[in-house]
Amino acid sequence: MAQKLEYSHGEPTGLKEATRLWTPGDIIPQSILELPTPLLFFRLLRFLKTTKRQGWLDRGIQAQNTESISDHMYRMAAMSLLAPEEVDSRKCVAIAIVHDLAEAVVGDITPHDDVTPEEKHRRERETIEFISESLQPVNAKAAAEITSLYLEYEHESTAEARFVKDLDKLEFILQTIEYQEDVDQGKEDQSIRLNDFLNARHKIKHTVVQQWTDQVLQQREKAKDKVELYYLK
């Protein structure tokens, strides 16, 4: 049976002091915490593969069809290989791999959860620091790079980070369209509506990602037109 992290989206359970803050140690199983480095890190990565993206579940997508966190990260990383020459594509790939790394422990917290944006960011930052510190004895350079790439993405402080931020929105739009196609084809509940997610296009700033997104949306419209013509015949 696959091991599953029990995420606490409020205060850690069983606390005597109501003021105690969430820590990675409240969530990570003791059997993993006791592992030597880098095995601890390797085991944590599994939870990116097994944790579903909560926003889709909240909208009614079936759990067996819902992408995992690593599904999302991998497509972003692969898309990053096509970064334009003015940004470092290899660095973009690295940022894409790191950007949601903390969710292996924190989980995929959404605006519907009882966690403020500030607390969400604090938990993610603390998790990245925990991972980085655990990796220091094995590879101090890589440990520091994980923290640096994460902070670049969060603060959008480099051209690469801003490009990957836009890829995050494009990947989200792609997945929205793919799930809506599943709905249209009867593979998901017919009452599900996801088109409001397509408004993420307005937040994309990089011209290349804008062009890619517009292509995706144009193809979506063409596909819809073909379906409508089919039913009109």
C-alpha cells in the first residue's frame, strides 16, 4: 500500500500550545525523518508523485484522473527546454523542477483552505530550508542552489523565474482545456465548468508564452467549432 502524508491545513494536530507554528517535522513520517541524507530527500520526492493537485479535485475532477504535483512540474520542465535565447533554458528547467518542491511536505494548499497566503509561503519556505539543510552534508552547492532557485521563483527576481512563472500559467491553461475536453467527451461529470480558469491568460507577460498560449486557445476554439458543426449535421 502506498504511503500517504496526512496534510494538516490548519494547526498541527494534538498540540498543547495553540500558538505553536507548523513545521515539516509535524508532517513527515518519523521513519523518513530518521533516514540518512540523501535518502530522506529521495523518499520525500515520492509524495510529489502521489499527491493530487487539489484545485482539480475541488472542481469535481475524479481522483483517478487528477494530475499529481509532479505531473504538473514535469510538463513545465519539458516546456522550459524551449525557452527563448534571452533566458537560460537549463536554469528554467531547474526552476521548474524546484518551484513546487515544498508541496511534497506542505501539500497543495488552495485559497479554499484555512491557511493564509502568508502562512502558506512560510510553510513552503521552511520546508525548502529543511530540505536544503538536510542535503548540506552531501552536496552543499546543490543544497544552496535549491534554496536560491526557489527564492528566485517566489520573488520573480530573474528573467528565468519570470519566464517559468508564465509557463506555470500556460501549463495550467493546457490542463484546464484537457479536463474540459474530458467533460465534453463524457469522461467527467457533465456539470463541471472550468472555462473561468482560462482567464489566467491575462496574467501572462512574456511575449513568447503569450504567443504559445494564444495558439492553445485558438486551437481550443477550432475544436469547439468542429464539435458544434458535427452536432448540427
